[in-house]
Amino acid sequence: MFADMEFLMQALEEAKKCQPTVTAFCVGCILVARWPSTEGKPVILARGYSRELPGNTHAEANALAKARALGQEELSTLFKYANSDGLDVDSILKCTDVYTTMEPCSVRTSGLAPCADALISAKVRRCFIGVGEPDDFVKCEGAGKLKEAGIEVIWLKGSEEECLKVARRGHDGSIS
């Protein structure tokens, strides 16, 4: 549980990098893989935060995009894998836990694909969540979608207030 909170705190640091806006949350995400060649020791595969990449992007989608952009050499180095021919990011994602400061979205008003769907497509193992998405913009059912798809959802208690405070930066009309 201690390591899980540490990874959530790292995701919170990612969220703090977000450019605040009155119309969206500031969310951070860390993808942590536990691959056989690392003997189950966690390896950070990728990090992401909302609006980090062009196109009104969300934290989980950004972390997944960055993970998928890793080359064979980078994957081999990360996972101490001598034969990189057999190493691919899709296999690694199946051994990956997602640490996100806010529940992955289940609907996007922009028309982009929801993060819950992207995580389901990636077949991640588990999703650790700091706080549920409030109904400020949409009714979120991301955790439910993940569970229905067979992804274990774990709510990390004790950080909800901090995750929500960072998420709502800029919602008071002042962007700083």
C-alpha cells in the first residue's frame, strides 16, 4: 500500500504540471509495469498529464501514447531484456498498473475517445484512483466501465482532498 501511495503522489506531481483551465480538470497519471524480467519490481513505463500533448488530451491517454512511442531499445533498457525481438509494449501493458489522480473519464464532450476505453483497449491489469471524477462537467462512470471489462479498480483512500484541489486549479476563474 505504501508503494501505491508513492506512485499516486508521483501522479499528483504530474497533475501539477497541467496548464489550469476553467473547463477541465488537471489530472496526472503514471503507468507502472511489473514485467517478469524485473522480477516483479515496478518499472515506470510512462507518465502523463492533462493537456500535455496537443489536441485537448487527458493524462491517461497521454501516458499510453508515450508508452506506445517507446522503441525496442528503450523497452529493452527499461526491462533488462536481452532479446528485444520478443518484447512489445502491448504485452507489457497487460502487466501494467495505472495510477491516476482522478477516475478515468467515461465520456468526452470534445468527441475524443474516453480514457476508460483507452485503458480497456490496452488491457491494463489494474487502475489505482486517487479520487472519483466529480459531476462538474459530465457524469463519469469510468471506474464502472473498467470493472465491467475485468480491470481491477482500487480506490486509494486518504488523498482525495489533495487530488481534487489540484484537479480544480483554475476553476475559480484565476488561471495560475
